[in-house]
Amino acid sequence: MFRISLCVLAALLLVPRASRAQSSIPPVQQAPPPRPGDPPYETLFYRNGDLNLEAYFFKPEGAGPFPLVVYNHGSRNNQERLEWPVLFIARIMVPAGYAVLVPERRGYGKSEGRTFTEDIGPTERGQRFVERLIAEAGDVNAAVDFAKAKLPVDPKRIAMMGYSFGGIVTTIAAGDSQSLAATVIQAPGALNWGKSPELRAALTQSAKKIRVPSWCGAAENDATTESARVICATAKAAGAQTDLKIYPPFEHPTNPNPNAPGHALFSPIGVDLWKADVLAFLAGHIGPPRR
């Protein structure tokens, strides 16, 4: 009888886990409330193929059309279904006169599709890893098409910006797009560059196709600065105007990453160190910003 009870208990414990694994959209956590004075935003949905995808749209006051920054978030381990409008980017861009569109790529927030964790194992960094990020780049290029068709933005003044995983997606998307006027690529794939020859090859190939002005940045004490250096150097060799900025060592003051402390530079905690550089770059290519 004791053995039977244990078996039943084990089966009961396994059922919810299997149910969660089969669900394509787990329960969504709510976005943290904005701070007083934060720019307001609208939650939108757009399509890429069979997927319905979520995005957040911020705009300055007025009717537009506005220059647009499409911002690509990084990975969100264990928080993929958290809705994250990336308010720290809107706080920089909207007062300067830029509209901001933040796509929740497949498997993030309320966007349809499997999460990255469901799709790719924690240590898998081969071709399936790259193909997943290529698919996410398709999601953000679909967001650009949606913005051009439906939002009060200037289709000739669109920049794409991304950090970490978002820097990977930005590089791949920019190589496949004819709609961008500039890119801002922050610490692109720095944590995985040394682990994945497939990723290095894919990003180098995409950088060869970038023709628009591109800004690449990294902290000296990130896991590597090579990813930013190679992407900008490759785009420059192909004819794009590029700016490369390697910042002094940086460390999160309360939660440092011992293996890559500088990776936190492009998170909200480091924004004051790089925002002037990025705004100056954008002003030169999709500005002028609001005075």
C-alpha cells in the first residue's frame, strides 16, 4: 500500500508540470506600474505569419509623423512571460522627440509562440539557437512593417536598437531590412560569442549586409568586446558608416556578474553613461530631436 501511495503521489506531481510544458502561453505576469512622469504607452498587437505578437508604442506629444526607435529587449530567463515595456528607454527617447516601439518577440509577454526556454535548452548554442534568433529578427522586422503602415511615424527615419540578445536580433534584422535608417547595437551576443561559432558566423554574415549607419558599444569588462568590434568592422568594410564605443570597466553596484560585470552597462543601471552618445548618434541620422 505504501508503494502504491508513492506512485500516485509522483503521478500527481508530474501532471501539472506536463501541463505547463504543453502550454504555449503560460500565465502572464503584469507589467510593473510606471513611475510618475513616465511617458504613457499603448499596447498593440501585430502579425508575423501565424503569430499574434505584442508591442508597446510610446510617442511624443503631437500628431507626428515622428522619427521612430524600435527597441529589442534582451533575454529574460524565468521572466519571459513578464510584460516589459522597457520604460528606461522611453524615458530617454520620448522627451528627445522620438517615438518608441518595443516588440515582445515570440514567446515573450503576451506574444504567441513558444518561449525561448521551451524551444532552446539552457546550454544549446548551435544552429537551432541561431535559427530561433533569426525567427525573432523576423518578428521585429514585421513590427517595423506594422509601424510604417499603422503608426504616426516617418518611414524614412526609423532606427533599430538592441542590447545583448536584442543586439543579436538587431544585427540580423538590419541585415535583412531595407526599412532602417540607422542601428544601435549594444553588447551584441557578448555572453554567447565565445560559446557559439554558429552565432559568430551568422552575425558576421548579417553585418556584411548592413548598409545603414551603425553604432556599436560594449564595456571593456564584458565577457567580450569582440562581438561589437567585429560587427561594426564588418559593416564598415561592406560600406556602412560605423561608430564603435568601448566604455571603461563597469559593474552593477548591487548585483555584479562575476563572469561579465560590464554586461550590465546597457541595463537601466548604466544608462547615464551612454545615453548622450546614443542620442547624439540618433540625432545625426534620424533626428533632429525635439528642441
